[in-house]
Amino acid sequence: VKTKLFKNKQAFGISGLLGLLLGFSSCDVINPPEQIPAYIHVKDWVVVQNPGVPHGSVSGKITHANVFSDVEYMGIFTLPATIPILQEGTKTITIDPMILENGQSFLVGFYPAYDRFTTEVELLPMQVDTIQPVTRYVADVDFRFVEDFESGNPIFSDDRDNDVETKLEPSSEEVFEGSRSGVIRLDKDHPYIEVATRPDFEFDLRGANSVYLELNYKTEVDVLFGLIGVDNVGLTFPSYEFGVPPKGEWTKVYFNLTEQVILSDFQSYQIGIAAGLPLENGAFTVDEAVIYLDNIKLITN
């Protein structure tokens, strides 16, 4: 009896030990060691000149990045950003520039006028590689006009409010860059302006894959921007769907006009700008206001 008992205990000990070993092994399969990530730190975008492209200013406001490591999608990030990557070795990092469309903080979109950025990094666990993304205007977009107010021949000279005292004119008093910017002055005697690109700057935008208006602005009142459709007999139809609020410092904005062009489908278009002194209970809340604009560009591809 003692011998049998000993053998049974011995058998139990061996099977128990095997069970423990198998248990530890299965735990390793279920909970493998966590991979330690490498990191890339993506700095704010820099926009540089593209020789041969008539783009004018390279001022930009690219707020986000769409990031790939080789073919693995990392996501969209607000810059600057430090991004963990569960990869090692030499990898190609591809970054697409993304903007806040129409000045809306919740509307992040690709900007087809800017080129993507690509670089190689050597990823090592716990190591941070810093990347400076650089972009430029691509060569295959069409700059329908660039108004930088330097030439002395204003593009926005179609007076639509029938007030010769309100105009968008070159000025050197508050310059974003270069020697001039555009200025609009409003007062109680001349409280409203509507001005558009002159008739020889009407544009057939049908067939364009994308249509964007970009500009720099600094303003004391709300300013509206939009398309003025021109039909086949010359009648005009203004539509101001975009705008900017008062801003005490120079700011960049990009307006996506693509959907508006597709839905309206006029033979040609002008670009319109409208603004007025604010009203409350039928009275002006300010006596005067100044609007500064620069680097107004209509871009299609």
C-alpha cells in the first residue's frame, strides 16, 4: 500500500509540475511582453518657395498632419505632435499637410495645393526622432489670380454697392508683408461695402476638381467672401457663404469653394467681398472700422 501511495504521489508531482509549466507557457502566449515603441516628433509645417510656380506669398496656416510609417497609417495629428510607432528599423515617413477649412476648428481637410512630405528615419525603441515637415505649392495647380496689392492695379475694383467712397485699395499703413496690403475703411456715412473682381477677372470654374480661395486678413468687423455667378446674358447672382470674424492680428484662412461651384454651375464667376458696420437695435455699434487683406489667391486643379 505504501508503495502504491508513493507512486501515486510521484505521478501527481510530475503531472502537477507539467501543469504549472504549461500554465506559465500559456500565460506568455496570452500576455506576451509589450512592444516598446519608437517615437517621431513632428514639428510645425514650413512652406517654401517652388521656383517656376506663380504662387506669390508662402504664408500658411497648416495645423494638422496625416501620417504614414511605410504603409501603416498612423492617423491625423494636431501639430506639433509626438507620435508612438510600434516599428523598428529604417522606415519611410509620409506626411500630408492638412488645414482648417473655412476657418472652422472642427473641419480638417487635405489641401490639394500643397505637396506631401516624405523622409526616412531609423526607428529604435524609446528613441525620439524629430521631423521638420516642409511643403510647397504643387506645380499642377492653377493660380487664377494672386492679389498681393503690390502692382497698383487692383483686381477687386468692381464696385457693387454704388458707393465710390468704399473700396479695397492698396495701402502701406498696415502691411502683412512686402510694401503694401489691401485696406477697406468704413464709417457711419459709408457703412457698407460690396466689391468684386473686375469683369476681366471672371473665371470659368466648371470642370475644376477643387476650388479654393486663400488669404491673410486682419479686421475690426465681420467680413464675408463668396462667389458671384454670371449667367450667359451677364446677370450676376451673389452668394456669400463664407466669412471671418474680427481679428486683431494677421491670420490665414482657406475657403473651400468646390461644392458651391458644383451646385451652382454658372458659366463664369467673380469673387466677391462684403462687410458692414455692426448694427444693434437699428443703430451702429461703432463709428468706424478698418479691414486689412493680403495675398488673396484663387486656386484650382
